[in-house]
Amino acid sequence: MKITVVGSMSTDFVVTTKVKPNQGETVFGEKFATAFGGKGANQAVAASRLGMDVAMVGAVGKDDFGTAILDNLVKNGVAVTGVERVTHAESGSAHIVLYDNDNSIIVIPAANNEVKPANIEKFTDQLLTSDLVILQNEIPQETNEAIIDFCWQNGIQTLLNPAPARSIAKEYIEKLTYLTPNEHESAIIFPDQSRSEVLAQYPNKLIITLGAMGAIYHDGIKEEIVPAFEVQPVDTTGAGDTFNAAMATALLQGLEMSAALRFANLAAAISVQGFGAQGGMPTLEKMKEQSQYEKAWNFK
């Protein structure tokens, strides 16, 4: 099964600290590291490690960071022929502070903003060969909308992970196959509606992630919370990206939604025990080593 990820790629600059500074305050941190990131690249790598045939579409700069980003994707088995190298923008970056087992992030899109609707014709062949196209909100909204339209017209499944949060027109929600906001993002997309109301409105399409509580969806008859696995996190960066890629992988492998979300929760639980957005992302072999892995999943 083939997944195409259209989205962001970046370098993560990660600071670990025991003290979070107040406005105007300088504090000492514990350590600094760089890692590969960007929600698009993260989801592509996570899906590839789980055995999917994955291609990446997006843009990086012609700088050393861009070269390293592409080399990392290739190393992780992701095809990069759909990635454009632009001369008028640097590669994207994310500046991450790890504090008290959680993270706060500032994203600089840079070259990721150069993925324009007019560029879609350059990679339509890639989209047409895909079983599922994954999108996030770190490229321009009009580009996402153009891709959703194209996939809708051509019968290609789509998954939108709407992070960072921004509003989405109802017509595009209708055209999506899957929408995976967290609680904050869901409140922005569906203002003045309760969680139960919107879940019932979009059964088996809307999956709201609940952090350490797991994920919730409506199966057409009732709501179901699929609980997360309890672990001690090292770094939660990239957990959501791992969840989305694993859910997509499981659904393409034929699992029902509830089982797909259990699979995704297990992948995310493993991912937070490594450092960096991609550092802890598991392979399928790693998944199968876990006591919580369900033999009935029967992944190849």
C-alpha cells in the first residue's frame, strides 16, 4: 500500500530545561540537540518504518539543512523525488523546549510555505498512485484545500492532521476521509459545538486525540474511547505524528477503526520513550516485540 505525505520538513533545535523562563528572564538549560522534524517528514518516516511504501512531497532550501533533511528521508526509506529545492527560502526549522515531560514549539515554515497550489501539477502523478494522502497544517491552507479537492475528484483517500490549529471550511471536512485533531484543535475547527455533537456528525472520520488518555471517535452507533498505553515519557515530540502514521498504516492494512487506534496508541507510546521527533518512532518489528501487540493484527 502506498502513502504520499504532502507537508513540512524541518530541522528541530531542541533545548531541555528544568526551569522555564518568564518574560525577559534568562535561565540555564540542561542540554541542546538538533534532530529531524516537520510534521510531514515525521509522519512519512513513521509510516515507512511501519512497512508502508511512502513518498514525500514538499520543499526545502538549497542549504545544508535541506540536504541533511533529504538524506535522512532517503535513509528511512522515503522517496523524495517529489521534494523541490527552492533557492529563495531557507529550509524550515522548529525550536523546541522540553520541560516537565512536555514540549512547547515555535515553527519557522520558511521553504515549507513554498508548497503552492500552482505546484500541484508537478506531483499529480504521485498523488494518483497513492492509496492515501496525508496532510498537516504546516504548509499553506490553500495548498491543502487544492490537494483535498484533487483527491476527492480522483477517489483518493485523505487524512488531515490539522496541526497547528486553524479553521477548516465544512466543504473540505466533508471531502476528507479522516480528520485527526487534538482537543484544542477540535475546539477551533468546531466552535460552539460539543465534542459528542461533532463526533456523531462525522462517524469513523473524526478522531479526536486526548493525549495521555488516548483517542475518541464515533463508530456510527456510539462513542468509543480507545485508551492510551501508560508509559514514562522521555520526549513527547512527534508522538502525534507517530499516531497519525500508525493509524493510517493500520487502516490501509484492513483493520477496523478501534483496532487501528489501539495500534496507533501503541506506536505513540513507544515513540515517546526515545529522544527527538523521529528518534523513538518504532519499526513494525519493534511493535511486534511489545507485550501489548495484538497477534490478531496480523501485519506483514
